[in-house]
Amino acid sequence: MTLPDAPPLSALLEAALYAEDLDLAEEFYGTTLGLPEVTRVEGRHIFYRVGQTILLIFNPQATQHGSSNTRLPVPAHGATGPGHLCFAASRDEITQWKQRLEATGHPTEVEFDWPNGAHSLYFRDPAGNSLELAEPRLWF
């Protein structure tokens, strides 16, 4: 089978994580991480801006069913279990974030250097999602 040509995908526009307690998620992502909120629908989701990407935090029960709004026919979607997301940061920024996370009661899980020398720090959000801060040279 020959596939038609397609333009390259150049960026992620949005990424999603799931958290049942959106108030705890708001405290963590909005206050601890300081992400600017884009929108919130009570009991369903909170969206944050991360550079040129939007981070979607959904209540998993609210997205099990598709939208009933015919103007916005978003299909059902979701995930179970902890997800993973990695934020880009320099080594110095990772050190500063570690101090802030620990000062706000969010201990880190592990911190190490990859074989290529890139530094990573792992921690969890209140919903149990695995979050990472890593130097971009991990991949680029």
C-alpha cells in the first residue's frame, strides 16, 4: 500500500493528564508550578499554558462520555493510571525547581544524569502522575 504524502508534524499543541481532584490539581499546577490558567470548567477540566503548548488536566470521569454539545462534538477519551509529562529546564533551573517542590511538600522521587549527560528530576503531582524536569539535550 502506498501512503499519500503528509506534511511533517512540528509541535505538540496540547497534552493531557488526568486528576480526579481538580482543586488539588489547581493548587499544584497553578500555584506550585505557577502555570497560567487558560480556562476551567468546574468538575471537568483545567487547562494551562506551558510555552507554546496547552496542558489539559481532565477529571477522568467527566471525559468517559463524549460531549453533549453538538457545536463541540469532542469524542469520549481518557486514560487510567498515572501518566507522564516532561518539562524542559536547564540544570540550574532543575536545582531551583527541586528546592521549590520540596519547600511546598512535593518531594522528588529520583534525580540523575542520563548516559548522554542530560540531567533529569522526577516527581509526582497530587493525582500520582509522573512528572519530569529534564535538560532538552536529553533528546536534542
